[in-house]
Amino acid sequence: MGNAQSPPADPRFSVASRAFTKQELDDLRALFVSLVSQSQSNSRSISRPVFQAYFKINGPLCDRLFDLVTRHRNDGMLTFEDLVIAKAVYEKGTRQEIEEFILQLCDVSGDGILGRSDIEAVLTSIRDTVFSPKNAEHGLSPHQDIFNIFINAATFSKKSEESGEDIMSSLDFKEWCNILPSVRKFLGSLLAPPESGRPGHQIPRLQHPDTLSPEILVMRKEYAWHIGGALSQQELEQWKLLYSSAVNGQSFNTFLGNISNVDGPTVLVIKDEEGYVYGGYASQPWERHSDFYGDMKSFLFQLYPKASIFRPTGANANLQWCAVNFSSDSIPNGIGFGGRPNHFGLFLSASFDQGHTFTCITFDSPCLSKTNLIQPDVIECWGIVVEGTQTDKPEMVKGTVLERFKEDRNMLKLVGLANSKVNGVCGVIKESKYTTRHSFQTRIEILVLADLQLGLTRKKDDKAEENGSTPSFDWLVRKACCTFLLHF
């Protein structure tokens, strides 16, 4: 009869193998052997149940991925060649190859079109994989229909002539992945080892006082997962509640006081009286400025009734805004993101009871709410805790404000600037009897008293600074006092 010859090697396997180092191929071989031993398949292939158990993918997406990896043979056997070829395309291919693989992956029904039912199946798998029942005890919303916010973000520009079902074009799908980076990360990491902290699978741990019921919080696990799609893995460990208007009251001063010792990034979340939920990620601390500041890491987002993320376009650098105690109409007091003064992408006035949101080119973002003018119902600020970094500002040096101010006052004397008005400010500070550990509210009270002592005309001098002319000496003294006191 003659010796039976083994089938010729798949040329795709030879090409795919070149995408990996020898160590990577050895690791893949070891993984394959381990999974085969659990599959009871005569040491030839990985079974579907073992594949699902190892990669921990729940729902219809797992079956679709298994079919893609086994190249639709429908024999229930995943070979080593299958694994290498799939990972070479899915993880090491060109951008176009990877996007095409993910697009096919989301065609759960396998009919060659991407319908609404396919997207719903994908989101069901994400919900069951990332938000497993064990997460419920950590603040996961029991309302599974919250995932409608991700469907609401999708555009279905076509319709099936046969079934009438809404259909996504490839461009629709690409845009959907752009505004939902958490979904894109999840879909792009399904063959990564599950123990390595796969992108798109991590939910930040939301830290808040034990006495605070999660029911009154606007931030949910699903929202945090969505926002985290635009952040690094290091920023997804723990988020700490710094301010909640539902707990601390609707106060700008309290907000600034609560975040004054935080140097790291923060997430601002607003639920308005229309029921819309949205906000912004501030990469820089909230500190007093008379103009925009920040960097290209900041972004705006929508959470309800649909989810989206809007990153900087580079059209301008108008990223973050924090104006405190300015008297000029051109420098509105409050916090915001993008756009321009009085026409921000998102803005909360210093009263914290009103604000606005407009279309802006900074983030290519639309109006984030139902209307441009907003009335906040709840405002929250969460601090992002990054392990290994110092997110809190160092403790202040002990002593009274007057003692700390002596050096600055003596410096003023050395340059011939000290006069009775400076002494007047010192007297106000001394009479206040506050230590350097006083609150932001206290600092503002001191400055108000200092203003009365100096008898300043701030509007005139603020205008002078804007126009580039020289403000009065009184104004300069007050500004020095502001700078000094606000750093305690």
C-alpha cells in the first residue's frame, strides 16, 4: 500500500510563524499542549469548551471567535496552526488586517452583514464577560439595559432589503469603535492571556466612604469602564470620590477645597435636570488660571442616554479651564473644557447651579445635553489613583500664616515696596488666628478681609492686566497675597 504521506503544510502557517520570535512560538506551543491535554482529543487539538474556559469569553462572541480561528471547518478542533495563523493576523497584522478580523468577529450571525442583532450579541458577550455577576457586590448596576447607551451610540446607515434590519457599514463600525474605545480594546484582545490584565476587561475600583450608599452615586461601573477605554491600564486601578454635590452640597468652594490636595488627573461627572449624564477627564489638577491650560490627554464624554468619548483634535489648545475670583466678564469664573470663554464645550459656573455645553472644535464634540444651557442635578469628581505615583500634594509646613508670610513681607521691604497697606493685610491675617491647615473657604474669607483693608478697585486693575498696561500697586499687593494664601 505504501506509506501514507502527511498533508502538505499550510503556507499561511509558515508566513504567520515569521511574525513571532522563537520564544513567543515556544510559549504558544506550551499553551497549546496544556490546553490539548485538557481537551481529551488525542493530543491533536483544543476543544471548544476548553477554548472558552481558558480565554474566559462568554456569550455568542466566543463561538464566533472559535469559528474564525478554526477557519470555519466546523469540526470542533483548533490546531496549533490555527492558533498561530489567527494570532498573527489578529495581534500582529497590519491595521487593515486587524480591523477586518474584528469586523468579521462582530458579524456574529456569519451572514456577511453587520446588523443591529449582531451588535446586540457583541454587547451581550461584553456584559457577561466583563460585568460578570461577581461584580454586582462591587457596585455594578443591576439594570442590564444600561448597555443600551452603547447601542444608542451606533449609526446604522443601511437597511436590509430582506429583513428590514438596520445595518452598519464598515465606516459606521469604524466610527462606533472610535467613540467607544473600551469596546474596541475588548474586541482587540480576546486571544491575549486572561491573567495578563487584558485591555478592555478592567473596571476601576470605585472608592467612596462606606457610609455612602452607591445608589446616590452617578458614577457606575459601566460608566467607569466606558471612560477607562481612553485611559492607560495604570489609571484603571482605583478611582476615589473627592466631591459629590449630593453629599457635600452644591458649592464651588467646597469642590475646590476637596480637590486642593490632589495632583493627579480627575474625572468630572454631571447629571443634569434633563437626566443626561456627561463630563470630562482632566489630566491636570484644577488650579486657578486666567486662561486655558492642560494637555492633549484631556477629553469630553457622554454617558447617558448614549455613550461617546471625544478626544482633542489639535485644532486648538483650549483644553482645561479653572477661573476663581476674577471680576472680568471675559474670564468667567468656573470650570470647563474646550471651546472658548463663554462658549465652552462644557462649563460649570462658579455658582455650580448652571452651566452650558456647545459644539466645539477642540474635541469635535456636540452639545452634550438636550439643550445648550444646563442645570446640574448632581456633580461628582473622582480622583484617579495611580499606583507608584504621588497623587496627593505634600503636607504643608506647620505654623501660622503670619509666620509663613514674614519671609515674603521682608522681601517686599528689601525692594522698598512694603507700606502700611501690606501691614494692614498682615494684621488681617494675624487677627484671623488661622493655621496653615485651614480650608479653601477660610482662605477666601481672608482674601475678602484683605480686600476691604486695601480698598482695591479690582475691576479696573483686572482690565489693566488684560490690556497689558500697568495695574496699581494695591492690585499687585493683592495678587501677591492671593498667590501666597492660595498655596496653603
